[in-house]
Amino acid sequence: MQKRVGLLAAGVGFHEIWSLSWPQILMMFLTFLIGFVDVYVGGRINRETQAAIGILAQAMFFFQVVAAAVANGAVAAVSQSEGAGRQARANRYVWLCLLAGVAASLGIMVFGLLTRDLFLRLLQVPEPILPTARYFLTVLLLLLPIQSFFIIANALFRARRMVMVPLFAWGLAAVLNALGDFGFGLGLLGLPDFGAAGVAWSTFLSVTAGMAFNFAALIHAGMLDRRRFPRWRWVRCASAYLFKVAWPSGLMQVVWHTGYLVLFSITGSLPVGSVAALAGMSAGMRLESILFLPPMAFNFTASILVGNLIGAGRPDDARRVGYRITLAGVAAVSLMGLALWPFLPEAAAFLSPDPDVAAEAVSYLRYNVAAIPFTVAGLILIGAMTGAGATLYTMFVTGGSIWLVRLPLALYLGHSLLGRAEGVWISMFVSQAVQAMVCLGVYRFADWARFGMGGGKTRKYDARRI
């Protein structure tokens, strides 16, 4: 194993990067498709269902943050163990990550069920939507432990470069979700029409099927070998590293999403055209989200390869591979942005027939598409440092760019200097540029390899203990 990783380090080319990235690009598209179909079918049922799905799709992030944080910790721990040739340690981390993530999600599920009415009031869900939103929230909370297993298992497969397994799992979930939404949500395909309840339970059953597929694949791959079930003495030592990686990652996601909530609030309180600006921002983000499916795949690829090389004790090679993936990602997505640029007015008009909203969407997209080189570079470098376990650095870079640059600048430009939505869009462009430059500086000059479990020149953790 050590020899194989050494050869990989010496010559990770664009073919290797692409072979890991393309299945993950399709996987991200399938993830997007599930949410899109839910919203589309919800709109065909009634506006209350569509609104409830839209609100809870954003709000559920706060319940899923632990699973996402453990998933990032899993990628760092398992990919580094793979790179070091420590299969037994990798399998023990598989058990630890799954058990920790599901146990935490069970606790969050119980808390969420007990406080769901308070949660909906804090979200200020309008009264006509409240019954539907409460029903959806209940089903999604019951799904939380299953979804956590699904998310973490996908991360574990990626960490071992078994990227086709998550692709098949998400493909199964996407197909079943579409069939269930159109069948049980709208009464098509000869199935009974359950309306909003049909959409909610279709999501539940489709994700459960994906989780079952992953569970079977884990057993088939020998990743849930009972002989590698971790003993308590090992857990006490190994969980320290998992926690060190996971908590900054979770906090970073909270900081990121709360920053977007504040940005929506700043936009919604603009002195002029706030309603059109909010609608244009929402429409623009839907189109923009498609553009950023490939960068997330490159982010995952960077985590895998850099984690492997850090585990193999090749921090210099890991740094070079990160640069190479960044170059490939920036070039590919920038070309996509250039191809889309002439058609932004038509795309905005398709998303919203209202001319004022469409105009704001075009303005939003122009600034954010122009920021693609910065956004993609920052995202991929963050993925590379996540693979090394340096999530503390990524948390400070991301949090600082949002709360010290984007939000103050949006408030000043949007409410004072310009007094319109364009000031908010400018703040997004500037913050992405700052984030990319700071991230590049940290990646170039900081000793982020020291966050690895072992093998680096300045390792912080003695991997021999675990």
C-alpha cells in the first residue's frame, strides 16, 4: 500500500483527478435533482406544500450539521489511514464514525421532536403553512438517524476512493424519490394520491433505500468487519482526532449558513426594491447552484487525494496535488461560466417571468459568475486542507470572509452608499475574492500538514498510538 501511494504521489495527473471527480459530479447532480423534484411536485400540489418544502430544506441543515461534521472527520481520518497503509485503523474509524454520527443524530431527533413547535415559531412560518410544515418536519426528523448513516457512509466510501458506491446509492434514492413524488404525491402511475404526505414519505423511503444500499456495500467491502470493532481504549485515543477535525467543520457550516440568513435579512430590508431583490437572489441562487456542483466534486477529490498523501508522509506532494486539482477545477467551471454568460437574461426570464425580479437575478448572476475563479479556488483548497484535517484553518478563513467582509460590506453598500441590491452582490464578489486570496496564502505558507495523524514533517498526532 505504501509503495502504491508513493507512486501516486509522484504522478497524480488530470486523468486520476477526473476519474475520481466525474462520479462525484453526477452524485452532486442527483442530490440536486432530489430537492428539485420535491419542490416541483410540491408546487403542483399547492403553494403551502411548496413553501413548506422550501423553508424546511434550508432549516433542516441545523439538525444535520453533526452528521456533516462527522463526515468531514471521516474523510480525513480514513483517507489518511489508507495513505499510511493502516487498513485496520481505517476500519476502526469506519465503525467509530458511523456509531458516533448515528448516536448523535438520535439525540438530535428526540430533541427536535420535543421542540418542533418552538422551532417552527422561531422560523416565523406563516399560519397557513404551519400544519404542512409541522408534518414535513416530523417526517424529516424521524429520517435524521437514517440520513446521518447515509451521509457518513458516502463520505467513508469517498475516503477509500470507492466513488462509484455513493453514485449508485444516490441514483437509487433519486429514482425512488421521483417515482414516489409523482406517484404518491400527484396520484400518477396508477398510485394513490396522498398529496403532501406522499412527498414527505417518498423522501423518507428513498433515503432509507440509499442507506440500505450503503449498508450492504459496507459489509460486502469488508468495512464493517466485526473483528475491527473498536475497543474502548482505542476509541478514547482515536476519537480525539475525529473531534479535532469535526468540530471546526461543523462550526464552519453553522457560520456559513447563518451568514446567508443574515444576508437575506440585509437584502430584505433594503431601502429600495427589497422584494424584487429577494426574489431575484433566490432565483439566481437556483441557477448558480447547478454551476457549483462540479466544484463540490473537485472539493471531495482534493480531500481524498491530499488525505492519502498526508497519511503516506508526503506533505509536499499533497500540496502539489492540491494545486493541480485547483487548476483543473477553476479551468473547467470558468469555461462553464463563460458559456452561460451570454444567456443570463434568458435564464433569469425562465426562472421568473416578473421583469423586475428577472433583472435582479441577472445582476446577481453577473457578479457571482464573474467570481467563479475565486469561489472555485477557495472551495477546492478548503477541501484539500480538510483532507489533511486542518478544518480549524478553513473555519477561520470562511468565517472571516463572511462575517468580517461580506456582511459589513453588504450593509454599507446596500443600505448606505448605493442603497440598492447591487451593493449586496458586490459584497459577495469581494468576499469571495478575499476568501480565495487568504485561503491561497494559508495553503502556501501555513503548516497545515501538521494537522494530519502522522507521516508529515511536523505531525501533531502520533499515529502509532492508534
